[in-house]
Amino acid sequence: MKTLEELEAGLDAKCITVLGDTITYRPAGGAALSLKAYVNHEDVARSLDVGQAIEQQMTCEVLRSDVPVRPGSAVRVTLAKIPGKVFQPVNVTLTASGTHWAFDLKAVNA
């Protein structure tokens, strides 16, 4: 019988395939890859001197088995749900389980 840790990789892959959003991930100097990822399209309120503004603060989680190298500042990500915009990963961390890279998405010029 397999342990939960042994089953985790297969479960992660199946879950992200069903529940994840399609993204295009282009590593620095590499070819673009179509991947599934968990993308959070959250809005947050930002305080300004004259009031508040609502801005989008998106986060993304990709499987380390899909992206074995920590995403760097030269990586570019596009989202199927937001065509025409290009993003850069920032604040890259490992999730508590160690199976996903988690990062914020910052809009950049293509």
C-alpha cells in the first residue's frame, strides 16, 4: 500500500488538471509551455491620499514537477482568461507542502 506522500504527486497532477486555469509559462531564453495552474484573480483595496482604489492582486501556483526551476524575473506568464496581458512572477515562494511554486503576478510590457 502506498503512503499519502507517495500518492501526492499523482493527486496534485489530477487536481490541477481538473481545477486549474490554463496559463502560458515562458522561461528565460526558453520555449513557451502551456500549463495548468491555480490562479487567484483577487481584487484588493489600496489606500491613497485622496481615497481608495481597487486593484487586482493576482497570485499563481504551478507544480514544481511542471516548473522544476524557481521562477525568476525574466519568466513571462500569460493567462487564458486575460488575453493580451503579460505578467512577471514576483515574491516567489514554495507552498507549505513543497510541491508548488507560489508567486504574485505583476503586469509588464510584452
